[in-house]
Amino acid sequence: MSRDPRATLAQLSERVGLSSSAVQARLRKLEGSGVITGYRALLDPEAVGKPLAAFIEITPLDPRQPDDAPQLLEGVAAIEACHSVAGDAAYMLFVRVGSPRELEALVNEIRHVASVNTRTTVVLQTFYEHRPMLPLEEPGPVR
């Protein structure tokens, strides 16, 4: 599933050597146990008008202020991901916008909303992302 999420039950059953009903039961079990957390469409950022990606490190202006930046920034749609990180920054944001001017406005909004300092790194080119999560070693046929 992680390699080809659009594969049909018939295709999956052929690949793993099980019946379609057995594959379907295993998928339901993985969904029920929380291993598979959902399915989603991946959009082409350029096609939806957001070709500019950047990482924004944020640190609180005052180290004594509440650690609530993720909650304060949750409603900012241009932020695709917020990670707590080790190092000088408190959080690393991944954002997508339509232009450098939009990025500047976004950085100013983040500074204002969360009372943080920022350090921005613009992505020039992405070689890969959304790679499938696979086990460390490829298992044999599932029984």
C-alpha cells in the first residue's frame, strides 16, 4: 500500500499471494489498529498556485513565554507541517506559498501571531518527498 496506494484488492492479492478477501481483512485490521491512518490525494504545488516552498525555524522572543506556538499557528493555512526540533530553534515549519512576496507576508504573520523570531530557508528544488514508509527488510509473502 505504501508503494502504490491506488492498487486494487486484486492487484494487492496477486502481489502478496493471498485472496482478495484476506487482503481486505488485513487492510481493515491495519486501519483499525492505527497502522494505516488514512488516505489522501497528493497535489502538485505548482498546479494549485503554490510553487514556493520554505522551511521556517521559529524561536520564542522570550524563553519564559508559554510554549504554544503550534496551537497559535494551527489556523495558518500555508503551514503544511510543524515539527518540534532539537537545536537552536524550538520548531521547524514547512510552508508553501505562491510567491516571494507571499512568503514575506507569511513570515510576518508567523512572527506576529506567535511572538517568535524566524529563520527562513527557501527550497530551490525537491528531489523526493512523500516516500513510502517500508519495513527495514522486505518481508516474504504474507501468510
